[in-house]
Amino acid sequence: MHLTVGEHSARHIRRIVRSFLQEWEMAELADAAELAATELIANVVRHVPDRRCTLLVLRQEAGIRVEVTDGCDRRPAVPSELPPEAENGRGLLLLDAVVDKWGVQPHGTGGKTVWFECETRTGVVNDRPSRLLPMAEETDDAYP
């Protein structure tokens, strides 16, 4: 889907993601996928000047992959220090906590794709340790 997102777009994106997951009989992934998709869309609203993006939701053999592509070269970055009272800046930390892997793929022509994957695991909670690292280099970063 090609979108121009705004302050209330996250609600609609959550419904779309949930609808796909129900249709694909992967409703157990809905909470994580909805939260992660919301964070990626919120980053577009906050950091992409024209607020335009493409949302892609892909069914995979063992789960889903969601990609948000925009035309902004600025890559998402994890703050090195965040004061406890900070109201913003925790989006990538939340993303890392709820998905199985995620990354950023820069485009040579400008822009980037931020993606995540959630895998189905009946009765298993995501118990892997965080591997969140600052994303400063222009490479195809993946955080499994």
C-alpha cells in the first residue's frame, strides 16, 4: 500500500495487520505485529518530511514480514542514553523487544526500508536476549 500517514494512521494500520493475520490464521502474532507496525508508521510521521511511505505485509512460511519504505535517507537510530522521564525515543527498543528480527535496508537511490519479522510459536514467548545496536553505518542491518 502506498500511503501518506498522519497522526491517526497507526490505528488503521493496526486493523489492516490484524485482518491479514486473522485471514492467515496467525492471530497469535497480532499483538507483536501491530505494535511493531505502529512504531514504524510513527517514525514516518515524526521523521519523514512528506510522510509518504509504502507498507508491505508478507505472509511467510513460519510467520510474517512487514516492511515500511520511505524516501528519507535518515536512518532510525537508537538513543545512546534516554532519561527516564523522556516521552519519546523508545520505539526501536519496543520493536526489538516484540519481534524476532528487524533491520534497515538503505536504498542507493535514496530512502530506506525498515522491516521486521514475527514467527509463529504456539505457546512460546519471545525469550531471546536483545541484540539492539546503534545503527550508524550505511549497511543492510539485520537484528536477529
